[in-house]
Amino acid sequence: MTQTPDERDVETRAELLPEEQAAGSESPQAQAEAILEESLERTEDPEGTRHDSTQTPG
């Protein structure tokens, strides 16, 4: 079961960098949450996610 990212982590990651602000984002909060959820999944199950993600080492 995948954990839900910590709300403070989501809020911090949702703060856009200047280049991200220039590109625009409809929902930085939702994007940050999705990225953190995927990261947690790869951390919790590296073997199971290795095939689906280039971010999982090995």
C-alpha cells in the first residue's frame, strides 16, 4: 500500500521556481502530490516499479 505524501512536503514542492512560474502550471499542488506519491511507490517497492520507471535504479 502506497503511503500518502506528507502535506508539508507537498506544500513545499508546490512552490514554483521562476522558470516553472514562467511555463505556468494549472495545479502545482496536485503535480507535487503526484510526483511525491510516485517517489514513495518507487521507494517502497523498487523491484515492482523497476520495469515501469527509469527513476528506479538497478
